[in-house]
Amino acid sequence: MKITAIVVLKCGSSEENPIILANASDVSTFGFFQRSSVREFIVFVSRTVAKRTLPGQRQSVQHEEYKVHAYNRGGLCALGFMDDPYPVRSAFSLLTQVLDEYQKAFGDSWKRVTSDSTQPWPYLNEALAKYQDPAEADKLLKIQRELDETKIILHKTIDSVLERGERLDSLVEKSSDLSAASQMFYKQAKKTNSCCTIL
């Protein structure tokens, strides 16, 4: 079980792109030359899922062997990129803790942010390392037993999060978050995965 990334975003209206407030990722399991593309995809998927997560909503989106868990609390949104076996309850407990810590550290200053932040937030890197073990996140559950599971919407694929008529392939092509190399990486990975699925 692994957490690849945790991202905190400011989510405005459905017309605006969410703004990255903090971002921590561990891409050490990927090849050296793939890491920058993976980081770009984390940003791309973060914006895509956060934009479609309504205030007060928690949702989990399955994409291949990963799940992206999202929690939008009044426009402040946290996302976690975890592998499929990572427990959903632990994931949302972690995201709630991240949002609590963000608001303790920065208050409501996030509401005035107008562009992506590149300033590191040490807590997020510590949380990424500490909560690789879901049992650590489960300790948080003792404090937060009343997690409202009814608001969690589990989507089977990222395609179901996209609006009718939208396709992930066309969003990848239009995205300004992805370089040409990252778009090519996505196409090659999709081609490789579809080849292996047929066998």
C-alpha cells in the first residue's frame, strides 16, 4: 500500500481551474525519466478531480491501479493519490487531518491566493511519509469516528467524473499542465496497458 501524492487546492466555481496551494509527492518508484511526467499528471488529475468535487463532498475515483480520493471542505480541497488496496476510511481520515493542519497553519489566507503556490509546506511531506502505513491514519479515526461515509461517492473510472461528452484523451491533449513529453508518455502508457489487457 502506497501514497504517491497529497495535493491541497483552492476550488472555486466550476468555470475556474483549481489552484494548487500545496503539493507533496513520492515518485521514487517510477523511472528517473518518467518522474517529471508523473508529477505533471498528478497536477493534471488533481485539477480535473477537484474541479468536479462539490463543496462538502468526498469522492474516490479509480484510475487503473490507483485511487484518487478527494475531499472538498468549503472550497479548500485535499486529494490523495493512493494505490487501490489503501483503505478508503484511512484515506479520508488523512485528508481531513491535512485540511485541519492546513487551516491551522494558514487560516483563511488560501481564499486570497490567485496562482499556484511553489512554496513548500513541510507538514505535507511529513504526512506523506508517515501515513504510508494506513494503520497510522487509522489512529486518526479514533478521534474522528463519525466520518460521514454516506457522502463518499465511489466512481469506478475517472471517465465517470468527467462531464458527458468529455474524454480523458481530449482533456490530456488540451491541458496546459502537461508538456508534450507527458502527453506522449500518457499515450504510450495507454497503448502499452491496452496491449497487455488483451493478452
